[in-house]
Amino acid sequence: MKFFKKILSKNKKSKSSISEKGMLLYPSTGEVIRAETLLREAGLDIAVKGPPPDLRQGCDMIVEFDLMHELHVRQILQTAGLNPLRIVPVHDHLLEPVSLFNVKDFGDYLMVRAANMKITIEKQSQRIVNISGGGCPDVPYLAQMLVGKTMSQAPEPRVLGQTLCGYALQLAFQEVKRLCPG
């Protein structure tokens, strides 16, 4: 009997922790970026992630938020005229959003991939040695503006690019800063 109680309590914990999150689905990247900005400015703890395959409806990013704040999230977005296609609670591990990040440590170099964009730095100098990925027209420009500069000298990609690739590169840039502060 104790064995079954343990299993049931573990299942309740894992289900409740999963169901505390919700996902905002939008048809375009621009709307995801606008929603992210508005919700962060409102002080909400959110994350931009990739949608589970079963829920792809337009763009390949979702905004994950705490379901306890759903009413507040809806009000903020409605006031801005930025209503999502759907708001989906995460009830099942198969519906969990996927991380946009992949990190590879090559010893002297660190590469961070966010969605389809990669940034590689030399760890010791923090110099950006490569920008790659994506298929957006601003990728060569972003690479030209960033490669060769240190992380502290380089402008943030979001001020240079206006595409999904620029946004993904901004996420990778921020993750490199988090992983290699200094």
C-alpha cells in the first residue's frame, strides 16, 4: 500500500508542476517578440521556446508563462491588441515546449545555438569567432557586425536585425553572456 501511495504522490507532483505552465501560440515571430516584450515589461516570468510538434500553428516559437497569471497575461495582450491564436495549458509531458538552446563546449571555444542560429566565441578572450545558421537575409550583415568583436564590444543582435534569425541570434548572444560572464 505504501508503494502505491508513493507512486500516486509522485504522479500528482509531476502532473501539477507540468500543468502550472501555459503556452501562447502566435502565427508570426513578430507577434511572439512583441508579446515577450510586453510581458517582461509587466514583470512576468516568461520564456520563449519552441512549440511541441503537435501544436505548431504558424511560427516556430511560443511564449511559456505561469498559468496562475493567465488573466493578467490576457489583459496585457488584449490591451495591446495582441491576442494569440491559442492559449494552451501544458497538461502532458508530450506537450512540453522544447528549449531553443544547444550548447557545445569545444575546450577553448564555446558554441551556443538558439533555434537555427549559432554564435561561437573563444572563451579566454570572449571574442566572437563565428556566426552561422539561419536563412534570413540579414545573417551575413549580423556576422559582419559581430565577428571579431568581444562580447562586451559587440552590439546586441536585436538592434541590428529584424528577422527570426536576428531574434534567435539575440537569444544565443544572451545565453553566451550568461554562461561566460566577464
